[in-house]
Amino acid sequence: MQQAEEVFIDLLPAQDDFVFSESPNPAFVGGLGSGKSHAGIERLLRLMFDEPGINTLYAMPTYDLLKLRAIPGVIDRLSQIGVRHSLNKSDYCINIKDYGLMYLRSYDNPDRFIAFEVAHSIVDEIDSADVPVDKAELIWRRVTERTRQKSINGNTIGAVTSPDHGTHGFVYNRWVRNSTERQQLIKAKTTDNPFLPIGYVDQIRENYDEKLAQLYIDGEFVNLTSQKVYHFFDRDKHHKPALKPEEYNAIHVGIDFNIGGCCSNVFIINGKQVHAIDEFVSHDTYDFINNLARFKGKQITVYPDASGGSRSTNASATDIDIISQAGYRVDCANQNPFVRDRINSFNALLSHDRFNIDTSKCPLLTEALEQQGYDKKGEPEKFDKHPAIDDWVDNAGYFIYRKFPVNRPVLYTGIGSAR
């Protein structure tokens, strides 16, 4: 059998601290590319090598992530060090010869956290923007219920994650605000990793606004709700008069469906620049079609609220069907993006001076960008009466996310080395 000291070498300092931590609940919180998933995999393998016969659990937000990152990472690492293994694809389980089983589960389906016991677990990206805080708490409870197999040194559950939710997240609440002697917080920066591709950090800075860049590079718990939602917006800085109709050919129109008032903004795109040039309210979707007539002769693409594919503001055909049947191009996903992703995309444009608005033509969007704050739960304010502040930023956000989404830089370097 392999000995741990023969295998777990060449770790970065923070990875080494996590892999060999004796804490019942260590957390590796770091920037993008700081080697979090690699540290999680190495920790579980180290614990299995130290105590042959135990089982472990590795959990991630989605099964796609398990298939693309966790499973290849574990298998490549085992192949690298010459440990025999087999993968049961249907059960999402890796049998590591002479050592035990490693179960892999997704937060997608917490109900699959049943019918097995493990001695040690790792939850990967439990503070991800895609995982609401209440769901993270549920996942932690389910993992705790499974982590009960008898172990010589006691059971452990570790976390490896970026602090996506900042000071309002599950990880900050457990490892900082309510920390006990059972918790150990280990932090790492993207810049701590000398093995990253050239330009990786610059790509993060280019993709995100200043606050999120700090979060994703330094791995810091940033307070994301201390200011207005669109905290980079400045009506003077971002104001730009609308172009004359003869100066553009194509327009992009966002719409947020609401009974009582459907809010729309009109945009043009010039390279990487976005310009809000008009806004209007429609009584229902048919009225929206009538309002589009004012832009006759232009190429029109509509970016609707995805919920319009399953309901209608006028109780007949669905809203999106009505727009398509009127002959307009519709750009819409099957479901709306996460609110946080939509806000991040908008703030990225604002912070990099890529968003312009004619404040005289779009006074309601201007006011909404200035006024929307966060509620007591740390969520963007929502209002029951329509049209409202959130309707204006939402319709603009559907368009911006479809055309200018903020995506994390992809980094996978092969054999167990997600450094």
C-alpha cells in the first residue's frame, strides 16, 4: 500500500495545511485557480491511505462538475501514483483497491445522500453563487448525517470553496461569525499559485467588477450588500445622448413580464459598448408588439423574462409565443439566469465603463439603477406593485446577461493538479 508521506508532496503551502489538517471541519477558502478542488481530492486520498478500509464522500454543486472535474481529478491522481481503482458510473462511486470507496454526490439532488456511510467528506463550492445559503445549510446537514462511519481519529467534513456569497454566505457564517474550536479556516489567493497560465489573473480582473475581482483573486469575504445593488452606476459618468435613428440598424429590447405593466428598455451595441436609448411600459404582450412598431425598419431582437414561455399576461398564448409569432427574433434561455449572475454581468459593464445610458430617454431605468438596494435577507429588493424598480433593472439584466455574461475563467490542467 502507498504511504501518505510518499504521495502528498509538491503541495502549495495552503493546500498542505488543508490536506494535513487535524481539524474536524477545515475550510480551504481561496480565489479562482488557487487549487481548492485539488486540495479537496488530496485530503480525502490522504485520509484513506492513513486508514485503509474507510469510505469517503466528495460532493459538488452539479453532476456535470463531478463528471468534468472531480471524477477525472481522482482517477488521474490514482493512475499517477499507481493505485488500482474502478469507477461505477451509474452509482457515482470509485472503488479504490485496498483502501475503500469514494462516493460522489451532487447538490442537485440532496435526496441521493442516502444508503451509505463515510468517515470523511469534502463539500466543494458550497458557497458558490449557484447554491443559495439555505440549500448550503441543507447539504451540510445531509453530509453530516452520512459522515458517521467509525474512524480511528474521528469523522471530519472539510470545505473547499470560493467565498461567492461574501459576508452573507454559509461559509462566512460557520467559519468566521460562529467559528468554534472545531473549525479551521485556511485562505489562499489566486496569485499564490505559480503554475497558472500567463494572463489568468488579468482575465479575472477584466471579467469582474472591482469588488468581485477582490473576492475571486484574494479569496476575501467581501460585503456584497453594504451598498446599492448597482454600486458602480453614476448617472453623470454613464450618461450619453442617444444616437439618431439613422445612426444604427439593430436594436435589442429587454422585457420583464408583469400583470399591470411590462417594462422594456431599448439598447444598441457598438463593439463592447452598450447604450440604453429608450424605455416604455406595455399593458400586456400585444401592447408590447404595438410599441415595437415605433422602431419600424430596424433589426429587432427581444430578450424576454424566461417565465414568459410558460405563462401569459393575457391568458391566451404564452408571452414568448406571441412575440415570435409577430415576426420578432427572440433570444431567451429555458430559464432565467441566477439573479447574482445577472447583477454581476451588469456591474462588470458599469465598472469597466462599457455601459452608457441616455438618462433623459431612460429616466426610470436610471432611477432604478440608483435606488435598488438589498433586503434583510441580503437579496435585491423586490416590489409587488408593477411597474417597479426591480422590473426595470430585471428587463435590462436579461439582455445584458445574454449578450455579455460573466463567466469564470476555465482552468483544468489534468492529472490531479487543479492548482
